[in-house]
Amino acid sequence: MTDQDWMELSEAITQLRSQLSAAREAAVGQDLLFTVGAVEVELGVEARREAGGGGGLKFGVVSLQGKGSLSSGTTHKVKLQLQPHDRAGGSIDVGDTVSALPSR
């Protein structure tokens, strides 16, 4: 896996937070809202041993899709259950604007 394919676990959670925030902003003024309950995320992570002075173990999110490449790390699945809330501890409502209902 190249460094371009590597995403810190914290970065993946930041991206999720950003997308939930965008959905929340889209809900402003909407009549139909959805309250976000527990958010369950399953990620593929790879543990890498860092060399050098600091050393340590580092976890990064990887694609779980099959690829024809080799990696020196070991990939594991990690399941996170996150409970989103606002700063006051309240639930979060999300929505989106659509011009028409999707056809069946």
C-alpha cells in the first residue's frame, strides 16, 4: 500500500463527521427530518510498525476491495459504533432537498 492509499483512522472519522454536518445543514427549513441514531461503521484497517526514534504502531484505513498489490501490513476489520450528538448532548436531525420522489 502506498502512502497515497493510507488514511488515518482519525481522518476517516473526521470525514464522516463532515458529511453528517453537511446533511444537518441541508435539513434547515425542511419539513421532513430524520433523527440520526447510532452510526455503525465497519472499516478495514492496517497496522504498521513505525521505524525510527518515535517508533510505535500506527493504524490506517484501507480499502477492503481486492487489488493486485502487496503490502507489508496486516489488514483487519474494525467496527465502530458512534452516537452523534450536538454540543448540548441533543440528537441530530438531517435531511436533504429533493425535487421529486424517486420512481419505484
